Amino acid sequence: MCGILGVVATTPVNQLLYDGLQVLQHRGQDAAGVATAEGGRFHMHKGSGLVRDVFRTRNMRNLVGNWGIGHCRYPTAGSADNAAEAQPFYVNSPFGLMLAHNGNLTNADQLKQDMFLQDLRHMNTNSDSEVLLNVLAHELQAASTKYQVDAETIFKAVAGVHRRVKGAYAVVAMIAGYGLLAFRDPYGIRPLVIGKNETPQGTEYLVASESVAIDTLGFKMLRDVEPGEAVLVDMRGNFVSRQCAERTLHAPCMFEFVYLARPDSVMDGISVYETRAKMGDYLADKIRLTMPHLEIDAVIPIPDSSRHSAMELAARLNLPYREGFVKNRYIGRTFIMPGQATRRKSVRQKLNAISQEFKGRNVLLVDDSIVRGTTSREIIMMAREAGARKVYFASASPPVRFANVYGIDMPTRSELIAAFRNDEEICREIGADALIYQDLDALKAAVRSVNPTVTQFETSCFDGQYITGDVSAGYLQSMEDKRNLPPLPKQDDQDGFDGPDGEQLDLNLVQSR
């Protein structure tokens, strides 16, 4: 997951984009970038780190213009430590394009090779976002019949992107001399919402990953970008949209509601806060039905995303709700930190137990999910060290048993604690006295109850069913292999790629086949 923003305003947007990225900081802490436009000229600054660390006053002064895009990165493809992969990305032909992307392309490797051999385009990084930018650029060039771009040409190009690109993607892009383009994959896996603001100088539009950015920046929620839809806002604030995909299926990512999104966001007409409260209701019913023997003295959430589920669970079971952990808000989210060692170290830096809430008690700890098990194990140990007599553990979502290929850092089953274990084995592994998971049907019902018009969800990390239908066992194995292999020294690859990362195809090797 990443956070993306795009805005066309009547006044300078540098501060607006900076503030918006800070609101979306929870979606990515690895890198940040902003691009603005003044007339036909782009201005950009990006780098590794948090938004507040990437931008200084001198950088902001250079980001002039009344429209632009922003991005905060959470790495799922490419290299987590490569500053060159910070977004937005730029390509000068045709017209001049800037692009920022949230999601993950499942056919990025094939596209990269096609881009080089067929479209004669070079990729300079391992980021699938750069691949997506070049596909868009090629389709825009193929659709253009004159030196100036128009809406019809852009919509035709987006339709071409949908035909070629597989996976999950929500995109904001800038077209020099024209305006802002935003579009979403035909399944609507990653979220994208539109806001509107009326000013004396004219109408302003904002596109963002979550509605919280629209609210805090003073815009009014207009609607979601539909799956497969493209939205255009030109430099004068004229808004037009069109469905560009041949076939669509609305199936938003379930993990957005479980963990990724802020609780004060509304996406696809679904309040994240309400869904998490409903998850607590369903989880309470399961505990009452399957584990009535548990003697629970207090329900304690793992801050922050499980708090609302825990509150509803406690109320439904008529149990005391207590805050047992204090969170250090200056430590990043453990789930999105690259590297298992970093995650393990940061858990105790992030949370500290209040011993008075644990001493001599049987406590039920509630978390939004259990992914690798590292955080759960450490937290249970902390509860015992604080004096808990028994520690029960409840997950507001089902076991995460399968790799996620659509933009969440769950790339291999070997890293998932539930992949090859049953509930009893997981319980022993994390050191709990009892373990309760939400049922998948109950999770779907909880989210669907908030907006019954959304009937399908992307739930592959729970059930192994990949909504796009193009994820094979071979693809999943290749992801696993890439994850487990150490970096190789630079050398010519037999497939025609130069170097271990495949940045450059060697034409001599390709032609000699």
C-alpha cells in the first residue's frame, strides 16, 4: 500500500500536498515525493524517509504551481532502500508525464520485457510504478494523432493500460500542458476517492487514497473513482470522467478495512470505523459460542487499529474494557517496516505495558490481525511480564495463510505464521493460553453490513482466491524465490538482462537467439 494525492486548485498546492501526505503517512513511511506544475513545466522533490524529513522550506519554495501530485511509499516491489524508486516518476515523451501509483502489478516482469523489445522503452529502476508509467506513455503516444493531447486520446490510452496491465493499481498522473489524470484498476482493489471544493476563483478537485485527506484539507467528498474509471481535471478545473475498462468487478481489498486505512476514512461507501466496530460484534459472538468457558477479567486492545473492535467486543460480552498498552507515536508501524529483524526490535520500542492492568488478571488481547506472529508473540510476553495470569488472544480477521500480490507486504507464505499451521499450533507458537480468529464469512458480513451494495471483496491473503484470475502457482513461487535469494554480484544474465536486478536488456543477447 502507498498513499497518493492529486489536486487541481486555484492557488499554489505545495502546502496542500505536503499536508495531505502527512495525513496519509500511515500508508507508507519509506519515501515521499511531490510534483507540481506551472504552465508546461514540472517541479519535483522526493527522497527516502517520512514526509516531514524529506521536505524543507527550500524544497517547498521550488514546488510552484496550482496543480500537482504526491506520494508516500510503502515498498512492495523493487528495493526498500533505493531512493531512486521514490515517486512520482517522470518520462518526457509523449507530452511529459508524471505518475504516482498505489498497488502492485502482477505482470510487471513481462511488461518490462515487452516495453524494451516492442516499445523500445528503458526502465531505470525495479519499480513496477515505472513500468506502469511507461505503459501509459506508450499507449498515449499510440493513441495520439496530433501534437496536442485531448480527453478522447487520454481515455483511449487508459483503456490500453487496462488491457495490458494486470494486478492492482490506483494512479494519479500529470500530463504536461493538460492537467490531472486519475484511474483505478478494473477490480477496484486499491482505493481512490474524489473531493471537491468551491472557491470564489473556481472549483478545485482533489483525488486521494482515503477520504481522510479530503476531509482534513477542507474539501467535500464527491464520490469514489469507480473500478476501471478514468477521471480528468484540466488546468482550468474542468472535470470529466469515463469508464475505460471492458469488464469490471467491484472487489475492494478487505485488508484496507482490517488494518491499512485510518478509522476516520470512508472508501467505497464503507466507513472504516463502523466496519471495525462490527468486526468486534461478530468476534464476540464467536467467543460466546465456541469458548464460553474462558474467564476473562478485561479486554485490552493492541493499539491502534484494533481499538474499536475491542471496545465493541467488550460491550457485547459485558466485560471491562481497559487500555493496557501505551504506544510511542514516534515509532513507525511495525507491519510496514522492511526486514523481520527491524520489526522484532521495534515492537517493544513501540509499545509499553501498564502493569496495573495485567497483574493477577486473565486478559483477552484483541488485535486486528496476525501476519508474521512477531508482534503477537512479543506482546503476549509483555503481558505476562506485566503480571497477567492468563493471556488469551483474539484476531479481528481470519488467519493470514496466503501471499498477497496486490500491494501489501505479504509476498511469501514462508513468512506467514498461519500458512502451514492450524489454530492450535499458532496458539502455541505465539505463547497464548487461547486463540480466537474471526471467521471469513463473518468478516465479509461485518463490512457488507455497512454498505450492502458492495458484495465482493479481495480476500486472497485469507482464502488464496486471487480475484484477477491471473496469479499462478508459478508466479507465487517466483515471488518466494526472489524474496529468499541473497543479492548477486553484477553480471550478464542469460535471459538478456544486464545485472542482477534486470534494469537493462542486452540487445546482443536477445538478437542472437
